[in-house]
Amino acid sequence: MTDRFQPQFPPYAAGSYSAARNRVLRNTYTLLAISLVPTVLGAWAGLRTGLGQWMLLNPGMGMLLFLGGAFGLMFAVQRNKESGLGVGLLLGFTFFMGLMLSQMLSVVLGLGNGVQLISLAFGGTAIVFAAMASLATVVKRDLSGLSKFLFVGVIMLLVAGIANMFLHLPALMITFSVAAVGIFSAFMLIDIRRVLDGGETNYISATLAIYLDLYNVFVNLLALLSIFAGGNGRR
């Protein structure tokens, strides 16, 4: 009896909706894969130019550079997400994030097993992405409430991260990184699920959101690996 109260769509409408959703998901995954290239190039450029070392020696200026560049570029991407310029700005943003990543990489590569740690962090991030993408296809419940809870967690992470710039407490760093991996893995699930539900119809915005999730999972996995498995000698 309840079927009579449900909206009725012609068969082609359902097929058209499914095709549009799959197109957004396919374009998102393609652009996400492409975005890794400028990220790697940016990290290489940051290491070659000494930007990573400069940021280590000038953490305050480095933080201002990161916040100004990241938020400015994200704003520009969102303003131009309906045009081809949005793709170029997104790739520019991922290059910038690679530059910022060079700060951590310069420290990790100073460890005797730094290359292995980076490879492990990359592999771990890929596993997290595969798990969240698979989970997103089977989860049917509304995750909007979880998203609000996670946003509060991100604010707390920002406060803890800024505080630890001055406190340098290893225990706080470990807690921060474990929480960040969990929070951004959950955000990854939500962002992928939003594309599958049709809540996100712009593949540039979808790519930006999932890229940030992946970036934060990678950075914090690398931090944890460096703390627990980075004691095999220094170069």
C-alpha cells in the first residue's frame, strides 16, 4: 500500500540519474589520481629548493604560508568549480600541498629507513581509501549527523596541533595523529557516500574533499610510522 505514496519516475529517469552519478564518481576518481602527480612534483620541488627546511626553521612563517595558501586556493577552486579553470586551480592546489608536505618529508628522509616509511604510509593510505570506498557502497544510513560530530573533532585537532607546536609533547603528537587518521578516514567515507547518494554532483568539489581526506590520512600515518618505526638509525 505504501507504494502508491512513493514518487513514480519513468524508467529512463532512474537510468539517467544512475548514469549521472556514475559519471561524477568516475570523473572524481580520475581527477583524484591525476592530482597525485602535482603533489609529488610539489614535494620534490620543496625538497630541492630547501623550502621544507626553511619551514622547519621558521614554523610560525611556515604556518602562515600554509594557512594562507591552502585556504586561498581552496576558495578559488570552489568559486570556479563549474568551469575548466577549476580543474587547473585544483591541480595548482595539490602542487601547493606537495610543497607543504616537503617539510615533513625532509625530516622523514633524514631517518635511515625514511624511504620505506614513506612507502608504508602511502600503502596504508591506499588501503584506507579502498576500505572506505568499498564501505561506502554498502552503508545506507544517513551520515550527516556523523559529519557534524567529526567537524568538532577537526576543530579540536587544530587547537591541539597549534598547542603542540610550542609544547612538543610526544604523547600529544601520537594522540593527535591517531585521532586524525580516524577522523579523516570517516570523512572519506562520508564524502564518497555523498557522491554515491547524489548529494555531491560536482566532481571538482568531490575531488577536493576526498583529496584532503587522503592527504591528512597519509600525513598522520607517516607521523605515526616515524615515531614508532623510525628509530633504525639516521643518515
